[in-house]
Amino acid sequence: MSPQTRREAYERRQRRRSLLIASASTVIVVAAVIVLVPRAPRWDRVKTSFFNRDIFVDTFPGLLRAFWLDVQIFLWSLPLIFVLSLAIAIARNTRSPAFFPLRAFAVIYTDVFRGVPVILTIFLIGFGVPGLFDSRTWSNPLIWGTVALVLSYSAYVSEEIRAGIEGVHESQRAAARSLGMSSRQTMSTVVLPQALRRIVPPMMNSIVSLQKDVALISLIGPVEILRQAGIDKAKFANFTPYVGAAVIFLALTIPMTRVADYLLARERKRTGATVVA
């Protein structure tokens, strides 16, 4: 048996062993939860307040309809975040002294919006900016909630893009310059394609976080899933609608998380990094 064949057989055994251990530990934990939680002294009251079947069935369709607004906000925010993040990342990587003010602005932008919590940014922009306008047209909370999300998340995603750009070896730039390419051509045709391919996994994690944080816009007015759950909670004096909202979020975010994990594992495999079983 060749060394490569022995190595492959060993890796197969390790994967089987890891799968068996993971399955056994999962069964033990789930069984413990099923057995021990109902034995808690006040489980009946918690079950009635959070897991009322009739209220869940009654409110779930309305939560789904409200969730569509979350999806819409997510879909129109995502491209705006990517475009602004890319512009900020490129500005931070400019090397010409003439663009120092632009680079300084990009640094200040990322420091400020990464330092301020997303929820506080939504409050400040959602309630503060509309006060600058007399027309009610510009007081739409969907507009300013989206602006707040875009500004906050662009600061984070721009750092991911910048890390990808800086991860491209300097020899790639040197090779492009030796071919007579300008700095702009080098960035657009050599550096960015490699950088964006490397940052797909961490960007997927940011996308998952964005999908959850969209619900924060409800704090400034729109009736999306979180606000609808609050309305139903007040109507029935029961917390089950919040559980229904959590189920809807999990149904979307768990598959997205698994996709992010798959992309990260594929990138590790492509670059020769070790993947922990």
C-alpha cells in the first residue's frame, strides 16, 4: 500500500470516528434537554407563555407576511453595501499622495461606523436626519433605516475587502506593472478578482448578520416581523409570536450559515490550509 493510499484510509477512518462522536454527543445532549427541561419547577408556565400551539398557528401567517418586508430591505441593502464597501476599500488602498484626503476619509469612516453599534446608528439616523426636512416624503423610516444599515455594514465589509486586497501578493502588482498596466488596470483586472474570490466566506457571514439586523429597523417604525411579533404579543399577552419569528429567521439563516461554512472549507482546501474534522 502506497503512502498516499494509507493516508487516504487514515483520513477516512478519522472522518468516520468524528462523525460517530458528533452523532453520539448530539443524541446525548438532545435526550438530556428532552428529559430535564420538562422537569423544571415552572416549566408549565414557560410552556404556556412561549410555546402555545394555538397562538403559534394563529400568528405565524402574519409573521410570514411581515417577514417579506425584511427580505425586501435585505435585498435592496445588499448591493448598496457592496458598492460602498468596495469604494471605501479601494480608497484605503490608494497609494498616491494626492489621494491622501480620500484615504483619511475612508479611515475615519470605518473607525466611526465600526465603533458605533448598529442599533444606535439606526436611532440617530432614523430619528435625526428626517428632522432636516420639512416634507413628509423624506421622513420615511424605510429610507433612513436602510441608510443606517448600509453605512454600518459598509464599514465592516470594506475591511473584509481591504484584507482581501492586501492579501494579494505584491508580486502580482509588480508583474502587472511590468506589462505596462496602469494602477487602475492593475487593481481592476489583477488585484480585485483575486481579492474578491478570497473574501467570499467572511462576506457570507456578514450577509447572515445583515439578514438578522434588518429587524432592528422596526425600532423606528416599519411593521416588519419583529414589530409584528410585538403587536401579536400585546394582543394575546403571550410571547409565542417571538418564538415564531425566531423560527422564521432560523429557517433562512441556518442554510445561509451552512453555505458560508462550505465556502470557507472549500477555500481552505484550495489554499492548502488544514480543515479540522
